[in-house]
Amino acid sequence: MDEQPAPAQLRHVWGFATAFLCAALPAVAGIAAFWAGPLAIVPAAAAFVPPLLYAVPRSRPLWERHRNELLVVQALLAYLPFAAFGSEWVAGLPGLLGGMLLLTVASPLSWLLFVLALVVEGVLRIGVVGLPHIQGLAGPTLIFVVPLYSAVAVFGLVRLAGLISDLREARGRLAALTVARERARAAQRLRAAIGDRLDTVTTHAQAASAALPEEPDEARRRLAEAAVEARQALDQVRTMVSDDRREPAASADGGSGPTLAPRLARGVLALVLVALSAQLLTTAIADHHVGPLVQATSVIGVVVIVALQLYHSTVWREGVRPRFWAWTLTAQLVVLALGFFPVLHSTIHGLGGFVAGSALLLLPGRWGWTIFAAVQAAIAVHTLVLPGLDTADVVYSLLMTVTTALVVYGLSRMAGLAVELDETRRDIARMTVVRERLRVAQDAHDLLGLGLSAVALKCDLAARLVGRDDARAQAEIAALVQLAAQAGADVVAVTADGHRISLRAELGAATEALASAGAVAEVRGERLVEQLPDDVDAVLATVLREAITNVLRHSTAQRCAVDLAVEDGVAHLRVLNDGVSNDRARAGGPSTQRGGRGLVNLSARAAAAGGAVVTHASGGSFELSVRVPLGSDGAGGEDALAARDPAHGVDEVVGRAVLDQES
């Protein structure tokens, strides 16, 4: 599974923070000009430059090189204008400093400096220059709410964008870690299952060699025990392969809880909700021009909008809206509309940004933007007709509504995107485990099956030669010790990265294994191996190894022909053997053996290289042939194994007894 959120979404998640800052900049500059005069536009606009440099990834290295200097500049732009403009200076700009402190300074120092930045503005406002000129809102809470709001909005949007980018990059690292972990697990299991038995085979073989020729019975006993160990090793391979096919892959990161990204988004959103709600409730309760009933209903209205907003933002996912969303969005709009009547305090409109953000989140394209614009227009008109308010109040209301809507929309989108990306990351990790298990199981079958079969055959052959031809028995024992050592190396190769088997080596191993079984091997076209590309060589080597394993396991072959040809840019390998029973020939040969999928696996490998495997059985003989183009553009064999149905991934009969009859 490699589905993921659209790349454009991931590339431009930083755009939410930039949009927030760009929307706030002209409004703040306009308020500054209205209160303090045209000269105030310069420091007000300049205060947004450092955060914008940090929000855009391409300019962020400037912050990394000059963090301290830029923080000093941000602080000067936040506090020095108080000396020139006094109480007329626009409220909330120290919040930008607070946001940059949270983003660029390590915790917990960043949070201490953040609180200090907010306290400094409060001290300047209350103790030195006086409160700002927002007539419809409570000044004491405003000087803390606005900077807190802007600080956590900048911090949340920028930090969340970084977390999403990090999460995407972490997918590749997690996949690599998962592969390494799965390989270590497989290596440990293979060594435990096969390594000790191969050591025992070697010990018995060496003891048998030492017993010759004085103690032939002891030599035979030792060789018989070595053969038993080799076959038990084959059975262990079969069991491991079967278990790995059935065992579900657990989550690779060991956790089931949400990542930091959605928790951060929801935390920032909740903090913004609480801060603005506190501001609005304080204003409503402190307004002596309205009665207790309006104050009480206003509290209920704020709670309803906040609760529904949390529901919309936490449950929403890309393409999946919350249940009953149409009713909950309508409820938000109705509560907001009641602020136009003497039912709720007009400050409820301060939460209009949440309703507008929900509209963008839940409604399709133009409908969402239509509701967004309608909410802004209605609040602006209502603010204009309210007594005692001026143009600055209208601009402030629009500023809060627009930027809050962007914060709601951005945080909710990024929270949903982070959850989706994290689930994709976990799915990729699980599928990586499945892929690696299939690969290890398949390679265990391909690499170990013939080797262990050959070891068992050598044990049987050497035992039969004891007392009849001790010199040849000694040679066969030496050969089986070498085969056991090679099988041990194959155990390591199965879990190694980039291992490859060679067709030339497999031709030699096939000749040796067939000879041990008493069959004559006829190899033609061996010189053509040099013409084969590495990927084609590996596919043909795998096919040959499986074919010879089947010959040894499912026939009493006396002759086996291996032909290699290259014609018209296509490599053709053919394996033909006799000794197939009539029942098996009528059934179609080894590929129809109950539970066997070896030939199915070979077909998948050949198909991945652009080729095909064909089998034919008749008259007591069985033929397997594979054709692979030399210039294949096919995908790698491991990808094909992972892509196809896991139910067809592994041969269940690996490790079945090698010899059906003793000759």
C-alpha cells in the first residue's frame, strides 16, 4: 500500500501560516494607521516580516543563521513603538514575538520567554501608556487575548506544517528500520531453526569420516543421524515459511496513539477557542447595558459554538465529514445569527471566524467560500450600525473573523492530514513487514531448499557407499561437509541485503545434487551464461534451483537435461527429467502437488522480469522451461512478490522429505 495525501498538500502546508500572516498584516497596519497615524504603518508592517521569513521554507535558513539578531529585531518592533505612539499603538503585535520565541527557542525556556513577552505588553498597557481604543471589547482582557491568539496561531500553523513534513520524511526511515528489524528477526529464527542442525550434521559427518574404515556401522549410524538432522532442518524451513505467511504484521512503531501533529493542532485550536471565548464572555458579562437573561444566553451560545467547533475540527477527515454535520453547522449559523437580535450579546460575532472556518471545512468549494464571505459581510454591516463603534472596530472585527477562520480551517486540515499521513505511514510499515516476510520466506525456499536436499542426499549416498567403496564414501562425506557450510552461508544470505545467486554456480550445484541422487545430468549451453545480464541470470538461477529441487523431491529421475539458449534477445532455460510417475504426469507434475506453490512463485519471478514459465508432463517425463527477455523493463522480483496476493506467496511443501524411496 503506497497511497498518500496529494504531494501538493504536503508541499504547501506552510501556506496556511503564510495566509494567516498575509491576511492579518493589512488589517493590523490599517488599524495602526487609524489610531496612531500613517507613520505607524511602517513598524506595524515590518513586525510581520520576520515571521513571514520563517513561515516560508526557502527563507527559513536566514533564521537558522541569525536567530538571535532576528529575535531582537522582532522585540524592538513589538515594544519600541509604545514610546512613539503610546496607547494609540496597535494591540497584539508582541504576540508575533511570542510565536517566534516558541518556534525558535528550545523548551522550556521558550515558554518562559513567551509568557514574559505577553506580560511586558500588559505592564506597558496597564502601568505606562494605557489601554487600546476598542470600544466594544473589554480592554484588560484584550491586551492578553490578542497577543496570545496571534502567538499560538503562528506557532501552531508553522510548527504543524513542519511536523507534517517531518512525518512524511519519516516514512522512508521507518520503512528502512522495519526492514532491518524484520531481517534481524528472520535471521535469528533461521539460525535457531537451521544453524544448530547444520552444525550437528557437520559433527556427525566428521565423526563418520573418522570412523571409516574401522567402524563402518558407526559411520552409517552417524550418517543416518546427519540425514535426519538435514531433513528436520528442511521441515523447520517449511514451518517457518508457513508461519510467516499466516502471521499478521504488527505496527512497526510500537504505538497506537496519535502522533504529535494532530494533538498539537487540536491543542492550539482549543487554546484559541478558550482565549477568544474568555474575551467575549468577559465583555458580555461586563456590559451593564444588557440584562442577565442576555448575558446567560450569551454564555450558552458561546459554549454551543465552541463545542460544535471542537466536534467539527477533531472528527473531520479529508473526504469524510462528521456525522450530522449539516445539522451542527446549521446550529452554529443560527447561534451566530441570534447575535443580530437582542437575544445574544453582539460580541458573539467574535466567534464568527469559527463558523466561517467550519463552512470552509465542511461545505464544497464555492458554497464554503460563499458562507465564509456572507459571515464576514454580515458581521461588518452589524458592526457599522452598532452605536459607539468606529472604523477601527469594524476592521478589528473583520481581522479576527478572517484570521480565525483561516486558523480553524488550516489547523483542522493539517490535523486531518497528519492523521491520514500517520495512518499511511503505519500501513506502509505493516506492508513493509509483509513484503520482507514474503521475500525472506521465498528466498529461504529458493536458497535453502536445494542445499539442504543435497546435504540429505549426500548423507544417504555416503551411507550406502560405506563398506562398499570407502574412498568414495570419504569423498562424499567431505562434499556434504562443504554443502552444510554452504547451507549455513545461505542462511545468512537469506537475510542479507542485495544477495544474488549465480546461474553458473547453480548449474554446478545441480550437477552435483543430481549425481548424489544417482541421476545423470546433461548440461548444454553453459558458455552462454556470460551473455546474461545480472537480473536475468538471477531469475534463471532461481528457476533452475527450484526445478532441480522438484526433480529430487518428486521423481526418481535417472536422467535430467538442462539446456540454456539465447535467441533473438531472449534467454531460454529448459529442464527435462524422467522418473515421473504416471499419476503425477497425468496430474501435471510437481506444480499440482497438494499445498505446493513453488512453480507459482517462479512464475511470479519470471513475470516480474517480463518472462514466463511453462511446464509440460507426459510419458513419465516432466519439462519446465522459462523464457526471459535480456532487455526486460520489468519490476524487480521482490516487488512482484510483495504486490501479488500473499496467499500465493510461499511454497508450503518446502522441507518435505527429499527421498520418497530408498534405492
